[in-house]
Amino acid sequence: MPTESMLLEVKNLKKYYPIQKGLLRRVVAYVKAVDGIDLSLREGEVLSLVGESGCGKTTAGRTILRLTEPTEGEIILYVYRKEANGAEGYQKINVNAASPKLMKSLRRDMQIIYQDPNSSLNGRMKVGSIVGEPLYIHGVSKAKEREEQVRDLLVAVGMRPDHMKRYPHEFSGGQRQRIAIARALTLKPRLIIADEPVSGLDVSVRAQVLQLLMDLQDKFRLSYLFITHDLAVVRNISHRVAVMYLGKIVELAPAEELFNHPRHPYTEALMSAVPVPNPDYRTKRILLPGDVPSPVNPPLGCRFHPRCRYVKEVCKTEVPAQRELGGGHLVSCHFADELHLEMRFRRIA
Amino acid sequence: MPLLEVKELRTYFYTEAGIVRAVDGFSFAIEPEQTLGIVGESGCGKSLTALSILGLVSRPGKIVSGEILYNRQGKIIDLSKLNPKGKQMRSIRGNEIAMIFQEPMTSMDPVYTIGDQIMETLILHQHLDKKQARKRAIEMLREVKIPLPEQRANEYPHQLSGGMRQRAMIAMALSCNPSLVIADEPTTALDVTIQAQVLDLMIDLKAEFRSAIILITHDLGVVAEIANEVVVMYVGKGVEKSTVSNVFHSPKHPYTQGLMDSIPSITAPSGLRPIEGVVPDALNLPPGCRFEPRCPRAMKTCKTDAPLLKEVAPNHWVSCWLYE
């Protein structure tokens, strides 16, 4: 369960990619992949970031870790540090302004798990070296201890200690993802950004790996920023959920609140689109017309207005501000109070 | 009389490491105008079954035994015995039995326009001339609700979005009015709101074109929405077969039960209930029931003898020793 202590705060985070043209590589436009998002994460919390491909959720995750440099915005991480003079306690660190040296030490506190372990694990390294490498890079332990630590980590993710002598290709997709998880845990981080960690896995294995992630969270007191497009998974693992559309967070709320009372028309449509594995249920699907607009020239006003079925004149010109509707339910829609949206799962039989 | 009946199909791969029994005694039948879902995890042989039907299995794979009986207006043809490159197979493939693939970007030719690619099918199979074919191609694009079909016909696959490409693919598959469409993960690569558009389109077209559909997928939600009948596959074999409602509401095979439990629910928080263990190594299959190593209800017999698919309730087939 989430505690009261704050772990991460993200304020007005932006990531623009320049589009260059011509001989002089003049910048003609920007892809506004992430366009001013705010979020926070408490210790022990699972916050899911959901949205369709191209909405900027992956870029947001990578920018928070500074795997790509943010264009603008603040990323604040609260870390526990012991100083040389004996003082210890939580420190507020501006990740976006951290020097390379500080950044390296911050990597021990924040890690990432990628979608595809085939490309995130080095096929030429043995599992033992993959999982142990962070310990070596950060000079945490000597070779002998390291082996012991790697052993424990492999056991913690449900693998056998003798697997450290093997190569990634000798394992199934689910096992490879377990190795990637072990590597992310090596340095005992507090924040893990999991970018679609189970999307590449088969249904029956998916639940295993999710279960593992949840068990590890308890055991190691981790906080997850869980990036995914799978709403069914989100409902079953998250404390809070943020819905992204075209570079912005349109709605953020506690998970059950969001699923029972979506307040943004995009969230409503997104939920209604998920096919329910029960032939007696028919979702009253809300079909969104057309495709997601380009993040180079996002629509004026509310970005969702060209596809929104409740659109009014004001939506076309004015950007809706984010408002709190009580109970930590944040939404950016001019008409969130007036619309009576609902979870559209109905039994037909 | 079924439109297509697959009997004891075996398609093996002869690799250096050994024989991979990818499809190993799989049987099912589909009636005209019916929608049959074939469900299973990756590597279970569901896509290979589709390729076997269309004679598209390539080396080192080979159909080893079994029959694929196709009812061509009353005349039964065994597709597994036809020369895959022969005249008869070519007159069936793409014409009477069409296929929709998962990723239109890789299954369409990038150097021909969408219109040309649909026209090619029509000229070849329906013997239309170029002008008629173009007219029909544009009509088909309109059927699948592609806006401005006259212009879109002149565009190349990369100029269309993923959802539009999949629509074009569906237009191509339906252009010759096939009696059977095999759709292999038709919406898996699409975003959920685009998937919803394509599913709705498929439901509409199903009513209009009245083709039978074999829907191959791992997404139980998609199956629940559009299929009437379901076959569940596990490591090359069918383990359960019945109506959608039977399979979803009273699954009998422990694998089907586990699969149903393992999908997190979006309608209410359900928690996570995974199936333990992993799919067995294809080169080293368990001698008895293939699900035995992972089965919570495994018995002694399961270790040594493989169960057969039996009808345990009206139109409900299960291969499991629990129901003997």
C-alpha cells in the first residue's frame, strides 16, 4: 500500500523533438511528444500511465529517468542519503538539473524495465553477468559477494541459481522478462518505471509476471510507474491511473474511481473499446471517429475535441485547465461536471 | 454439411534439432456463415493450421497427415492433397478462401498502390477487365468505410494509418466474395480504439457478406464478441471445443479454466490468477497429456496416456481424463 511519503514529483514536464529540414538543418517544427504533464508518486504506490501508441507515455517514462533529456519541466526525486558528516535523511533532488556524477548515483534509486527482453538483454552476456553488472558499475560489491547477490536475485524472481551460467536465448519470453526484472532490482532501487513489461508475453505467462511484480513490490517496498495500454491489467494492479492523450494527461484518479466514474470523454471511449471476455457482456462501444491527430500540429483548444462526441464551441478554442473534482480526481475537460459518463459494461443476457 | 472440415491434421517441422510437432492431430469443422474462434497462446499451432489450410506451409515444415476437406459447392476437395502451387489451389486461395493477416504492413506490397493490389485479385480470380476491377476495388474500399476511396485507391500502404491499412486488407480479402475468410490476429497490432472500429466493421461485414470466418487469436475478448464457436488449442492439439457461451461460462478443460482465470477483468477488479509453469519444449513434449506438467488436477494416467477429444455434453468436446 502507498505510504504518505512522496517519492517522485513531476511538474510541467515537456519533451519536444525538433524536425529539421534542408541543408542547414533548420528547425521547422516540433513533435510535442510530452507536452506539460504533472504527476506524483508516493512510496509503495503503483501509478499506471495509460494511453494509445504515440500518446507520449513511453517518452514520459524515459524523460523522467533522463534517458532522454527533458525540454522543460521539473523532476523531483526524494532520496534517502547518508552524508559523510553523518547526517542522514530524505533529500529533495532535482533530477532534471543533476550533474552527470549525481545522475549516476541516482540511477541506483530509479530503474526501468522494458517491454521486450529480447532487445533489452545482451545476448552475448551470461545471465549472471547481466544481473550482476550494475553492482560492478556502481562498485557495490566484490566479485565473490556479487555472485551471492545475483543468486539471491534470481531466486527472488523465480529462477534457479544455476541459470546464471546460461545465456538469455536459452530461456522463454517470460523467463527473460524475469531476468530483466532481476537486473532492475539489483541495486535495490525505490522507483521502477515499467514500460509495457508484460505486453509481449502470452496470456497465461502475463499473469505470472504481473504477480511477480506485485510480490516484489511488497518485498522490496518498490514504487511503480506502470506504462501500458492494457486497461484490464491496469484495473487489477494500480492504486491510481493517469490517462494520456496526445502528450497530455487528460485524467488522473484513484483506479476504482476512474473505472467506475470516468470523467473525461476520452477515458470513457477508451474503456468502452476494450472487448470483454464474456459473451454475455456487450460493451456499448463509443467509436471515436478517425485517428489520433499528429503531435506536430495538435488541435487547438482541447486536443481531443475533433474526436469528442460531446464537443461544444468553447472546446475548439480554449484549452481546458486541469481541475480537481474531489477525492484526488483530476480531469481536463470543460464539461466534466455536466457530462454524466459511465462505465459502459452491460450484461445483455 | 460443413464448409470446411479439418481431420487429424499434422504439420511438422523437420529441423536439425529434431521434429517439431507444431500441429499434431488437430480436428475441427466450420459450417457456412459461421464464425469459429481458434484460441491459443503463441506457438500452439493456430497460425500454422491456417497456413496448412491455404497450402502456404513452407520448408522445413510439411503437412504429414490428415485431411482438410473443403466443400466446393457440393464437391469435396482435400486441400492437403493439392499441389500448393497448382492451378486448383490457386483458384481457391484468395478467391474462395481468403486470408487477413495480423500486420498489413508486411503482408501488402509496398510498391503497389492499395487500389492496384485489390484489382490484382479481381483481375486474376474474377476475370474482370481493368476498368471494372478498379470500380469494384473502390466499391470495396467504400464498403470498409475508408473515407475518400477514389483517392485512397491511388495511395501506397505506407500512406495509410494502421487502422486504414487493416481496413484495406479486409477489403482485399472480401473482394472476391469468399466463402471462407481466415483472419489471423486481425486486430492485435491495432490500438484499442482502432481495434473497436475494426471489430465493429467486421461484425457489420459478417452480416453483409455472409462468409464463414475462422478467427485466430489469443484475445479472448475479441472471440467473445464475434465468434459463435470456439476451439481452444494447446501445444498442437485441440483441448476443448464448443459454443462461445459453453467455453466461456462452463469451461471444462483445466487449461481453458486456467486461461479464463488468468485474464485480468476490466469489468471488476479480479486479482491475478496465473497458470503456473511454462509451455513444454516443442522438441521434448510430455508423453501423456501435454498440459499435465502445469495441470492442477493432473492424475496418474495423465502422465502416460494422451486423452482424446470426446463429446462430454451436447456439442461440448473436451480432451481430458477427468471426463472419462
